[in-house]
Amino acid sequence: MPMSRYAVFGHPIAHSLSPRIHAQFGKQRDIAVTYATVDVEPADLGEALERFAQQGGVGANITLPLKEAAYALCSQLSERAQRCGAVNTLTRVEGQWHGDNTDGQGLVRDLTGRHGLDLRARRALMLGAGGAAHGVAPALLDAGIRELIIVNRTSERADALADKLGMPKRAHSRYWEDLGSLGDFELIVNATSASRGGSDAFDLPFSLTNSRTLAVDLNYGEASIPFLAWARAAGCHDAVDGLGMLVEQAADSFRLWHGERPDTDPAYAMLREINPLLVTAD
């Protein structure tokens, strides 16, 4: 019988910290974990997952830009995944892939637990409407944010996400070019992948912020630098990268696969030591 294997699928994926996280979780819980990275384009994901399963793959994390493609390949979906329309966690059950999404829960855990933030009644702006945005938007609404405005450079995608959320009184789409006239927000979430190519794509109006604004980038490492720099320049009260969310969503995936949720603080401390970017703005 082949060894049980786990992996994270993405494109690109060499930068991923997930293997280190799951190795730390396994050591902490005394569970042997074999966890790799697999670089694959969306069109080839189905074939790659079947090959992975044949080699003993029983669980997989899915990252950009594959979350919506993975959703379409699942035979069963959790309620969370159905609400999101995107998948970040796959589990092999009786020869088929079951999909879940732990991103939103991971983000809320990080913000409310690690950073002690109260999300209730905040007016929120979501930049981007791809798989990452789909993964966190329902959880933010469940956490009590008052209003969610979604903007995307392709407006049709923002419209589609707002429609999927099914809360027309609390979740709306707007045009990217209207950012200067939307007023200010207490929460701004960058769910785009614009900075992953190294470009500085965050020349946003400072009018979006106020003295309570929390800016959150779902990216981490170098990809989060442009947005966090904009947040500091705009005078945001706090600016947080996606490293804590990464650890928290990984812990929920680990629980789905192994039946127990590890302590996330040791893994977060380990990763913060090797990713010493500014996490909070002065």
C-alpha cells in the first residue's frame, strides 16, 4: 500500500510555506506527515490530482490560481465550500475528492484571536473577486461586518461574487474606477494577486481609510509589501499580512485530515522569524 501523502497545489508554488507548517504540526502532534508542493496550471489540475491520488495522495491544499478549478472537480462539497464557490482543502474519500474551504475561518481566527480585533459593525472593502476573495467573504459576513463592498478590475467577477453571497443589503459590487468616491472603511482586504509579480499596484486613494481602518493583505512575504506600504502611508490604524491566516487555515486542514487541531502559535512564531516583515503599522 502506498504511503499516505499530502501536498499543496498552486501555480507558482515554490514559495509556499505550507510544507514547513504541516511538518511542524506533525511533529507537535507526533504524526508522520509527508507533504510536498505541486506546481500545476488550472487546466491540468484534474489530471495532476488523479496522478497524486494514485501515488498515495489522501489530502491536498489548493492555492492560487486553482481554488475555483478545484471546486469543479469535487464529488462532494462542504457547506462552507458551497457558499464560497472555491476550495482550498481536498480529502480523498472512497476514490473521490471531497472539498472544503478553511480560508475564511482561518482569517477570522487570526484577526479576532491573534490580533484581538472586533470585526462587528465594520464597513469593509474587498479588493479582488477571485478564489481568495470567494474563500473569505462569507466568513467575514458571518463575523458581523456591517457592509461588504467588492471591487475588481473585471467588474463582472465582482458582480458574480456579490450575487453568490446572496445578501443584497450587506454585500455589493462596485467599479474599480469608483474607489475614490466610495467613502471610508474600517476594514480593507486585499484579495488580489497583483503584487505576486513584483509590481507596485496599490496607488489607491487615501480617502478609503479612517482612524480605525484595519488593512489586511491575504498575501504574505514580498507579495504583501506594496499593499502594506500603502496602508502605512494612508494612516491605517493597523496593517496585517496573511501569514497568520495561512497558519490558521492550515491547522483547520490538518484537523480535517488527522482528527485534531494543532496549536498554531509555535508555527506562526517560526514563520514570523523567517518572514520578519512589518505586521502592524505605526
